[in-house]
Amino acid sequence: MLAALVGCREEETEAGKIIRGLKVHAVSDVERSQTRRFPGVLEPPNLTVLSFEIGGRLEEINLAVGQRVDADDVIARLDTESLNLQVQSAEAAVIQAETAAREAAETLTRQEQLLESGTVTRVSVDSARTQAEAAAASLIQAQKSLETARKNLEGAELVAPFNGIVNSVDARSFSTVSPGAPVASVYSSDRFEVALSVGFDAVSELVVGTPARIRLADRPDITLAAAVSEIGARADAVSSFPIVLQLRETDPIMKAGMAVEASIDFPLAAREGYLLPLTALIKDGLAGTPGSAEEPARAAVFVFDDSSSTVKRREIAIGGIRENMIVVTEGLEPGDLVASAGVSFLKDGQEVKLLGEGD
């Protein structure tokens, strides 16, 4: 690609000003992008609801929303009086079952010995064997019940699964809770994500890993890096598709539920254009007119007219900036000579002399 530089110097003569310039050449593959902004809310990626596997009466809960907890910290406890009684009862049942199983086994052994001597019948031995098997099964059942009672006792403490922050407290002290009933919820404080919705034109340009930036609404001076982590395949509303941004950075001030603004750069189609220095722009009301992705910025330059040896004002469209040069996408043709210095001393239609030109 040839980059066009336009040089110009002016000198006063009787015929007017003398200018010198270089021809402009087209450049292609001009990279452009459009930044779109979307409102969103900070959300924890792993909000966890905590509950007991068993029912019972709660002890006093010393827990508050926003409180930080560490992994294995006790969140709540159940009253263990009844659970201890269940363990003791299960232990007694195991002892009783062990005695019954031992006696049944001994009885079976004696009956088998008497059968060999012809003292008892086969029916008596079969009956003793059935009783021994039933006693052994009862022992196994009693042992399982003891394991369950001990597990329930261990489950009387509800602990935090990870370092995090209490999001809600859903149970009251000394109340009775059922198995699976929510007691509290916690979320990890070291990671956040932002869920938002975008239109079809935006979601079709996104892929997992697309960079994004997150600005806190309450602290606009804080901007954090993020990336697209999930893209919904189905719209949750008419032409509105859900996406999730995973934050790559955190800040101590961040809290779940904070309003944020997400910024994502979307590539735009490349345009062919011409590179000119900023000094080529005519400093008047038109120069520097703001533009958008749909409507480029407008400005004006002076182009040398070889047939009349004058400079003509020409309006141009600016497609961006590249290497400290403006990219002109409309208004110029290959070979045009553009004044790029002393522009403020020129007027539309002014006669000039061209000292030289080159590529």
C-alpha cells in the first residue's frame, strides 16, 4: 500500500501564491470499529443457597447480609439435644441386635450338632437358621440406623462452602426448619459477571472471548477489563439475546447488584481511503464536523485545479485516523494535489503556481 504525503509551501508572487504538492494515492484495509455501550448489573457467578439436609430447631443465628465468611465457617446450627438422643438410642439398638444375632448364631450351631446325633429334626435346624439370618439382618439395619443418626448429628452444623459474602439470611433464630429449606445464601467475592441483552446485529458479531470494558455507574472513574463468556442462542425477548461478560479484574468497592455500563468494540467494514496530514484541513465551520459509525465526519481541503491553475475547495469525508494522518474516504481521487501547509492563507478559486509534484 502506498501512503500519500502532500507537501506544500506558499510564496507570494505577482501571479499569486506558489504551492508544491504530491499526488495522493489510495490506501485500503482501513481498520475501523464502533464502540457500543450496554447497561448491566454486577452479579456473582456462583450464588449458593445453603440449607440443612435434616429438619430441626435452629439455635441463635449470628449472621448479617454483607458479612464476609471464610470456607468452613459455621453459618447456623440445629439444636442437637434430640439428635444426641437419636444417636444414643441407635447405639443401644445396635448392642441389642448384636446380642440377638450372637445368640441366634449359637442356637443354630447347637441345633446342627444335635441334628448329627439324631436328637432334633431337620425342621428345627431350618427354623434356627431362619432366626439367625433374621437376627443378622436386624443387626445390619441397626448399624445403618446408627450411621444415619451420627451423620445427622454431624449435619447439625451448616458451614460456608467457600470464602464469600452473605447475600441473604432466610431463617430466624430458634425457628424450626425443614430439610432443604433455605437458611442463607452466599456468593464468592473474588469474581463477578455481568448479564445483559443485545440485539441480533450485535450478537451475530460476538464470539466467546470478545474483549469488553466494565465501568461502574457509581464510580465512573473505575474501568475494568472483561470478556464475553456466554452467548445465548435463543432470544429472551423479541430480538434481544442474552450474553454474559466475565470480569477479568476486580476492585474492593465492587458489590453484587451494582449498576454498570459495558462497552464492546464492534468491527466495521473496511473502507478504501487516502491519507492526509491534519494540516490539510481548512479551519472553518465545516472542518471537524463530528460523525458517527453510520455518518462519517465532514471536513474540507483545497485541491489544485491544473486547468485553471487555481485551488478549489472540496468537501471530504473522514473515516478515521491512522498513524497521525486522517483517512479520507470520500471527496478525493487518485492523483489529486492537496495543499497541506499554509492552508489558512488560501481562498477558494485563488490562482496559484505549482512548483513541482512527485510520487
